Amino acid sequence: MSHNVESMFSVREVPWHGLGRIVSEAPNSREAIKLAGLDWNILQQPIYTPNPADNQNQSIQRISNYWANVRSTDGTVLGIVGKKYKVVQNYEAFNFTDILLDYGAKYETAGSLKEGKIIWLLAKLPDAMVVCKDQIDNYLLFSNSHDGCGPINIAVTPIRVVCNNTLNLALKRAKRTWTIPHIGNINEKVMRAKEVLDYGNDYTRHLQQELIRLNQIRLTQDKVKEILANIFPINKEKDGKQKQENQNNKRQKIEQFFYDSEDLKHLNFSAYRLINAISDFADHCFSDKKDRENQMLEVVNGHELLDSVYKNILEIA
């Protein structure tokens, strides 16, 4: 069990964890909550501190307008929040996603990160896309924080099936991530669920067009080196020996993926091939288990390395 991935279930191995419980088919939300170890609630408890005016420290005073979000099963404090903060319980977040099942989505993976501060659910969408003979499955990743960091976040997560690489590029023409508040009215929930799917389908449609375009951009060996030098810069006057070595190792590793990966050999030496080499490096080259949690969070917040390469390709190629 990872120190960072606190609990999880999975129907397949996905690139950012390589852990989890395998199940024969995707469950509904009630089963998902139990399998993922998320069958607990958030209790809001008052916060107290010793009274500084009491020299003997025998009295305490209430900190007004702030509450502790406490996990019901073990009393773990997951966050300190203000009075305007509205708790969204795990079952409420998953109850919203249940409606997506009517549109053909299927649950695949769920769990918690950072000792329960963040809970998440991955749902596979029914329609895959094909780019250069690569099948790319589309997912919606839902996450919710209990530490006061924000509302429910939703991110479209395309995964190239042959190697389990994520291709979550930041496109100008379509949003990949957005947020929603918890909504109690069931009719409004249905409307919002359909809206989520529409956003997801719009992003994947534009992504498919962009990946096809990237495949038409040929990259020479010099161009590849130039892009990697921009992404992993080295200042020989200021950077220490270890940093220079690390940056060089990253460049060489990605070049190795670009030229030698078996799953890329059917592709031209193109920008699309480089994007996949970068994704392979980012998704699978972990130095420790904590990196897996960080990579998981990048799926939600945006993949900085992948976006940097994409931006450089557009500027240079």
C-alpha cells in the first residue's frame, strides 16, 4: 500500500499508480465507495486554543468562524475551513457521477490521496478515438478535496491504450478541466451531467484533430534536441554538476523513448511521436511512490511538462 495512495480499487492498471484492487466489472457508486475505502463522512468540529491571557494555561477559547473537517471513522483532521465552506460528502460526489452511467460511462478506478484530503473517481466514456492507428480511450476524472482547497474538479483524461499514456494537452479551442458545485436538485443534476459529457466530447473532438495535425509536423533530430534543450535547460555557469547531469539524463531518456519505443515505431518522426515519448517519460518514470501521487494530481491540474513541449512544438516546428 502506497504511503500517498491511501486506498483504491481498479478494474485495470492505469498509468499514474500501478496499484489497486482489480475487479471484474465497474461497480455502481455504492459499491465503489466501499471498494475504494471511501465509506466515511466529514464531520465539522469546532476549534479551540489555549487562552494566552491565562498564565496557567488552564482555560481555552473557541476560534470563531473556523471549523475542522474531521473524518468520521478515525477522527483524522483533513483540513481547517472557514464558515462559508460547504462540505460535499463522498457519497454526494459519487451520487452525481451515477447519472453518467445512463449515458454509457463506466466506473473504473477510485480512491483517496494525501491521507483522505482528496478523493477521486475515474469514469470511462463510451466512445474511443483513433489517431494514426492508435486507439485513445477517453475518461472523466472527478476529484473532491476535504482540506478546503476547492470544489469538485472534473478533468478529461485521454489515454493511449497501447502504452497507457495520458494525452491531456491544454488546447485553446476546448477546455479540459472545469469545476462544479454540489447540486441537491436531481433535475439540475441530470442537466449538469449532460453538460459535463458535452464538454468532454467537445474536448476529445478537438484533441483528435490536433493530434492528427501534430502527426503531420515532421521533426528532424536537430529539432528534437532543440525542443528538449528548451524544456530541460542547462546553464553551465550557474547550474551545479548534479543538475546538469540530471537535465542531460532527462533529454537522453526522452530521445530513447522517441527513437526506440516499440509502440512508437509505426509513427513518423513527428510532433505526435514526440508528445507520446514525453508522456511515456512523465507517466512511467517514477523515482518513488510519492511521484505517482504527484502525477495523479497533474492529470487533474494539467500536465506542465506535456504542455511545455506542446507549446515549444508550436513555436519551433
